[in-house]
Amino acid sequence: MFLKKNVLFSGNIGENLNFGKENGTEEDWEQAAGIACADEFISKRKQGYYDMIAQGGTNLSGGQRQRMAIARAMMKKPEIYVFDDSFSALDMKTDRQLRENLKKNIGDATVIMVAQRISTIVDADRILVVDDGQIVGNGTHEELLKSCSLYREIAEIQLGKEADLNEKCNHI
């Protein structure tokens, strides 16, 4: 479960997280926020999980709103997660850490991730490359570098020239 638009409501952080799990506890909030890398900024707020969020989350940055929305999805613990460009407002370090946290914490849940950054999807079991509504590539990162010219072109633009692609992807 993930909302296309990360809507936050006026109320405190915990109440916003409980939108994903009605009777969530502070322990649930801490676990979900930790997975979503939101604990970093929540811990700096005066009242932590009881600190107020303005309507629409206007008192949070774009990346903080994204992480709150991801934490809310973590509270729900669905069988399928759909992240539709949900990592776009995150810096590369947070993106990488969040992906690692997801791997460790979502169990057998299915993750569908729509992304424009190669680094966000490089470790995916299967990547679909879509161009003008048509699937033009299907495979792992390594397979697509060899078989899909559009994917390779995007990878070169984002990650550098051919000789550096595999090396750079392994460090992202």
C-alpha cells in the first residue's frame, strides 16, 4: 500500500503513522520509521513522535514527507508494496539505506518500484524498461546493460561511461 501522493494530515507524527495501522504503538512507529529512515529527522524534533505536522506536511521537506509516507506503508505490512517514484526526493545515501532496510524487513512481500534513477532499481530481481507505454526491456540490471539500448543509454547518462557502469552500480 502506498499513496501516489504522500498526503500527511494535521496532527502529530504518530497519528499520521497510525493512518497505516489504526492502533499502532510507539514501538510500531519506531520500527516503521527506522525502516523508512524517518527516525533520523523525527528524533531531532522537540516532541519526537508527538511533534505536530502541519496539514499536507508543509513543515517537512519533500524527502521527509516521502519517508513519512513510506513509514506509514511499513505500519500496514501489506503483502504487496507499490512505490511509484517514491524515492525521487531522497538523497542517494538515504535511498541506498532505505532499500537495504526494505530487503531486511519486508519478508516475502512483493515490491513493485517505479523509478527513474537506475541506482534505485539496480538490485531488483526484474526490471521492466518502458518507453512510450511499451515494454522495451525486461531483465536484471546486468542483462539490460547488454540487451536494451535505452536502458544502457540511461545508465550511461546517470552512472557514467560503459567501462564504469558495473563498478559504479555496485557502490550505489
